[in-house]
Amino acid sequence: MIIRFKDKEGKEKWEKSPELWKKAFRQEARCQAREYIVLAFGVQVESIDQEEQAKSIEEIYTQNPLLRNQVRIARVGWAKRTLQQGRVYAALHIGVTSPEQANVLIEQGLHLGEVHHHCEPFFKECQVNQCAKCYEYTHIAKYCQKGACCGYCASKGHASKDCIKQGIKETHKCIVCKDRKANHTAWAQECPVRRREQERARQAYKLRPKQFQERKQAQEQVQEQVQEPRWDNQIDTISPTSSGKGSDIDMEIETPRVVVPSVPEFDWTAGKEPTLPDLGFVFEKSESSQSKRKERPTNLSVAKGTQELRTVAQWKW
């Protein structure tokens, strides 16, 4: 459940009062604030015990007194692979409750023992995640909705630990790339799908931002995107006007005007097509014997101007 607060004071009040959550929902309810992960590289694994969260966080504040009033650390921990492989030094994951506080930690770094550790923001797009059940790269085993598959023989009837063909490399088949000629497991480095995922992660790491986007910066970007253009109806042409942050477009859309002569004597709803006499024009033949001139209207009482006359004369019935 996601709860939004109107102001910062209300958010902090609920975060610091667990009894409010129990009263509003149930006794098992708890507040889990959004975390922004910061990586501190080269930290000795034995120096931080993730099972003792309060003790480890207090140790960080003791060696970094400037962070006590600036950064609120929610939790610290290690990657699962770090503990499985028994590494001595690795990147420490530090969960911070706001992007502004995370940027403070990134700028100042982390001091543990006698070593100053470089800090960077963590983005999940910069790593390769493979499901331990179906071995796809779109999710992890915690959120897998498919059944368990074997990473050795590509069968769906048993898990990889129960496969009887683990030691026979000639019988290995990849369930990820599905190449019949390939004899490798689903997590092998020579798998073309895994190589593409590794290259994608490397490119994402190169293009990653150096800091988290703060809320104020995000709000300013949203306001610039939704800013409506200003319309000025007194101008009949499109002309950009300069402003402080950009240029707006002022224009006026002029509706075309069609002049239709008003002749009440003719029934416009009739089926036959109107003629010029029906519109009130009277034609007269010229008496000149040298050349025959075209008939021209002499009664212009209907038309109210030369422009309207030309418009009527050009109609095609």
C-alpha cells in the first residue's frame, strides 16, 4: 500500500510514530519508506554486520559525525553474491530515505577505519540479474511465476541440483539461448544471451547519472513540460515572442468567410440548380454588328460590392 501525504511534516510524523500505523491498520503494519541505495566501494566485509542493523548504522555515524544530522540511514547490507563467494572486500549497500540525503553521502563519501571510500548511486539497470528458477534475465527468483527448470539439461521436470547429468558436459543444453549445437549451462559465460545482457549492463553503467535526481529538479522539469502556450488574439500572424525560459507562439486562427447572395425569391431547397436570372441578374444583348459580345449582367442590385459579384460569377452550378 502506498500512502501520499500533503506536506513533509505529516510524512515525518507517521514515519516516527509506529503506533499510528497499528491504530489505523493492524498490529502487524509497519512503515517501509522508499530507499535510495548508495554503494560504498572497497569496504571490508567483516567491518559491517548486516544482521546487527542498529549497531552497524551507529558505527557509521560514529566514524562520520557530519552525516548524523544530514543523512538518515535506513539499512546497510551486502549483496548475496558477496556473502556466497566469501569476498573480503566488496561494495557496501547503504539505504537512504531521500535523494537529497543520498547525494550528500555521494559528495562526501564514507570514512570507515582509516580508509575513505568512494560512493556512487546504485541503479538496477547497471547489473545482470538472472532468475535462479527459470534462468531468464527479466526477473529474479523472488518474483518468478514460472516453474523450476534445469540449467544443465534444459528440462522442466526437475531443478538443477537434482539433475543427474551435471558432470556430463556433452549432455548440457542451454534453456536460455535454446541452441541445439551449444553444450553449455544456462549461466555459462559463452551463452550469447548472457553476453548481450552483460554488454547492456556495461552501457547502462557508462550512461548512468552521477547523482540521484532530487525532487525539486523533477518538479521543475514537470512544470516546464506542462507549461501551456500563451495565445494573443490581437495578432493575426504566427510570431514567436521571447521570454525568460523559452519562446511561446502567439497566433490567431481566422475563419474563412463565404459570401452568399441573399435572394428570397428563389427556393434553395428545390431539386433544380439555380440560374443567374433566378439570382436577380438581367442580361441584355448588345446591338453592335462588328462583333458579338458576351452577355453581361446589367442589374447589380443583389451584389453589394465588386468582390461579391466576382465570387458569385465564378460559381459553377
